[in-house]
Amino acid sequence: MFEDQTFEVIMQRMLSRIPDDFDKRQGSVIWDMLAPSALELEQAYQQFDLAVQWLFLNEDTPRDILVARAKDLGITPKAAEKASGMVIFNGQAGTVIPANTRISTNNANPIFFYTLNEATITESGVVSVPVEAEIAGSSGNVPAGAIAVLVDEIDGVESVTNPQAFENGIDEESDESLLARYFERISMPSSSGNDADYIRWAKEVPGIGYVRVFRRWNGPGTVRVVVITDQKKSPSPQMIAKVKENIEAKRPTLADVTVDGAKEISIDIDVKVTLNGQFDVETVLQQIKNSINDYLMNVAFFEQIVRYAKVGEAILNAGYVLDYENLKINGGTSNIQLNDDEIAVLGRVTLL
């Protein structure tokens, strides 16, 4: 808006207000006296231009401005959360595992965890202990068996491992997500427990990305809230409990609210593919899985049909695939219809 307010333009405007019988050439006393002010005004106009741009938030808005503007509507970025889960210590019976014992993954850049409470190895030689990542964020989402190092050595402990993957570590809310909630709040105004309220209350919980609200699902006054994560998966029971707790603190007095995670419907694929060259089968298979998974994530909670043709298109879009035939989805060749509280997730992919 103010990009035309350059040093030269401002300088010429200032000089035009001085009678021509004075020396106004560059290097003159008058020119030298006005130049610093013109330069400062040029920089001020540049800041004005940024300020006007930031009145209308977009994906290029700096985070500090976005956070400040969102706060005006009572929206704050969702904080990062630590991954947590259970690990198993093996060793001599009676060995005490103190609280805050450090353990880590066994790789070049280890992820550190600590035990949440004291535990004692049982007569069977094992004990399960809850642990939490030292640093909040998705970095703590390690696969099963990744934790294998006892950082704080304890006599009597022979090994440690996590039998199941950790999946509940959540990064701080991204600018994209915060901006989407900002626009959603404007386009869906709050009104005494309307659908927009339940959607907003659910999305205030870290990790929750998409919400559906069902009114009178079990009679008058009942509300069912179905949620999925930012990654288009059904949330953990702990996350669902947090959504329930947040809604209970804000819902209308007479509302009877139920919170559920969307039911995941596994989509199994059988297909014969023709490749456009000689490639490793595992590489091709992973490319196909990624492409189909992208399609399923794009339609989750937006379309309740897994379309046979779209799955075929996703296979063709995968790297190295020239053509395909004999495609079957869950054993058939038709679309898969989902209920309103269901999402499709990729299951088995078999190349015939």
C-alpha cells in the first residue's frame, strides 16, 4: 500500500515546499538537512505497510503477530505434550527402580525418558514402569523396542525396553493450525452451546484436529462429540478424556455430553501393478502405501466414502507405477461406505 513512498519520492515532496530561489541541489545545506528525515520516513512507511498487511492474517503472518491477534478472540496456541508409556525392566528380584530414573533410545541421537514413580522388580524378574519423555513433542513417539539404554545405572537391572510404541507426544500447535482455528472462530460464532462451541472446546485440546457434533443422538438434551487427531487418526483414551474434561467445564448446564473417538475402519488393498522400470518391491510397496494413505487422510471426516476409482488413482500416482489391474478393496471392487462417526485407515497392502 505504501510501497511508492520511497526516499526519492519523499525527498522530492519535501523539497517542493521550499522556494526555488534557494539552492536545493544534492549536497546543498537544505538537501543535507532534509535527507535524514526522508530516510526515516521511508522506513516508517515500510513499517506501516507491514502493519496494514497484518490486519488481514494469512499464512505469511509472523507467529508473534498471529498469536497476538488470535489472543483477541480467546485463542491461544496449544502447547506441546510429552510422549508417555510403559517400559519393562528385567533383572534381579527385589531391585528398586527409583522415580526419575533416566533411560533412552539406543541410537546416535537418543531420546531420553524418565520413570514417573518408584518400582521394584518382582520375583518373576520383571516390572512395568510408566515413563515420560524429557522433552515435549512428537520426538518422543518412538517405536516398540526403541528404548534400550539405562542411563542411570542400577545394580541388578539387566535390560529395559518398551513393548509398545509411544504415540501421544504432540508438537506445539503450528501456525497453519492456529490460523485455521482463528478463521473458524470468526466464521462459526459461539452461541450458548451451539455446534461451533463444541467444536471449539474439543479443538482446544492438543492433538485434536477435527470434530463432528451429533445433536439429540440419544434423546433430548444429549450431544455426542466425535473427534480425530491432527493426523486423521482416532485419539488415545487419555486424549478423549481431556476433551471430555474441557467440554464438561464449559458446556451448558443441562447438556448431556458424550465424547468418542472416531471408529477406524481398516482398508485392505490387493492389486497387481506394472512398473515403469526395475525397482525394489519394498520401495514400490511403500510408495503405494504413502499415496493411498494420503488419499484416505484427505477425505477423513470430509467424505464418508472410500472411492474405488480414487484408490486406483492413488496407486497410479505412486512412484514407479505405470499401470494396475485386479484391484480389490476389502475383497471387493466397489466403494466403501462409512458411517458419520467412522474414518478409513490403511491396513494391509498386498501386491499380487
